[in-house]
Amino acid sequence: MSYDLFVSLINGVLVGSIYGLAAIGLTLIFGVMNVINLMHGATIALGMFVLYFLVTGLGLNPYLALLPTFAGGFVFGVIVYWIAVHRVIGSSELMSLLATYAVNMIIIGVGTLLWSTSPYNVIVNLPDLSLHQYTIPGTQIVAAALALIIAVLLYLFLYYTRLGKAVRAVSSNRAAAELMGIPTKRIMAFSFGLGIAIAGVSGLLIATLFPFTILSGMAYELKSFVAVVLGGLGNPAGALLGGILLGLIEGGVAPFLNVSWTPVIEFTLFVIILVAFPSGLFRIGRGR
């Protein structure tokens, strides 16, 4: 295997882990309340800017910014749920699409007024990992490790805590969950907040690697949809694997084709999976 291909594949897997984390936030919301969240990309972008201002304004370590970003994203998500999403739960799917898209446009509009569309970046200095002639950026290793840790913590939360089991119950059968005394409205608000928080944290991790603007989240939202389709709608574990596979595909393509071909290949795969495997390639965690 050539040096360029090996390094590109490793980088693809590391970045794909972050794609997977972002996709988990998207599929969690869909799985619990059957809402396709079109403010997902804008939330990712907000996470990027939260990191920027915490680092440049308060001098906070980029990785210590994870907790306030997660907490702020959760509160923001719960507020958006009660104002814009709760009212359309149970209506046609178009209504939830329009509601989340409207919030998306508000975020982008306000963000453009405040920060324009000029690129920002956060400088993170970490030593690279050298393996013989191979060099892996330290920032990618740490970001991928944090993404995987967060994904594992979410899994443990969903399967081994009372609140997590309530989230799964509502996802599985809302009517039956209500009959069992589970406060489904509050669980859905919690789940929406959790999905938004995860998206914001994924944006923070992406911002430690690449420059960004208020519009950057759109590209990662599209990648999240591809990862979700690969893993199966409503399947968080599958979404993580779908993100890693997506990153691996990007890494494998990069040494051979112009970068402009990457989205063409990704969305061709998106259509193929939708047609041939509508339930996704991975079914880990389903039916449990």
C-alpha cells in the first residue's frame, strides 16, 4: 500500500468517526420522534463558533470547551423543541421539516449578520504521531478518540440508565410507553436536546481540524444524512459505523481523484443504499 493511500485511509477513518458522531445526533432525533431535523447543519456550525469564542474570548482549552458546548446545545435544543417542534409532533412530516428548516434559516441569518461568511479557525497545537514513515496529525487522533468516547457514553446511557431506557421505549412505541407511565413529551424534549447537543459537540471537534464559516454546517449535515442512511434510520450505532465508512470512502478516493468528485461518489452511494438497502447496511442495536 502506498504512503499516500495509507495516510489518507487513516485520516478518513479518524474524520469519519466525527461524521458518525454528528450522524448520531441526527438519527437519535428521528428515532425518538420521527422528525427529520433540518437545523442539524446550523447546529453543527453553532458548535464551531461556540468553540471559537470560548477559546479566543475566555482562553479555554479547546477540549475543555466540550462540556459547556454540550450543556448549551442541550438547553438550546430543549427550547427549540418546545417552541417550534412540539407543536407539529403528530402532524404531517412536512410540518416538522418546515419547522426545523425555519429554525435553520434563522440561525444562518443571525449568524451571517453577526459573523459574516468569512472563514474562522481555531489553532490547536498537538504533537503528531509518527509511525516509521507515516505521520498522523495529533488533532485528528484526539478528535476521533473523543467522538468515540462520547458515542460509547451515549450507548451506555441508552442501555444502562433508567432515563436512557425511557428514551428507547418512546422510540420503540410511544403509545405503549405512555401506558407504562413514561412522560413521553418530556422524553421527546430531552431527546431533541440531546441530539442537538451531540451535533454541537461534533461541530466543535470539526472546528479543531478545519476552518469554518456559519455555512460550513450544511456540508456536514449532508454527510450526516449519508451516514444515517448507511447505518439505518433511527440506529445510533449504525450511524457511527456509517460515518466511519463514509470517512474511509473519502480517504480511499482522495489519492486517486480530484476532491470535487467526493460528493458525487458519496451521493451516488446514498441513492444506491436507499434503493437497494432501505433499512441500511448496519442493524446493530436494533430490536433490543
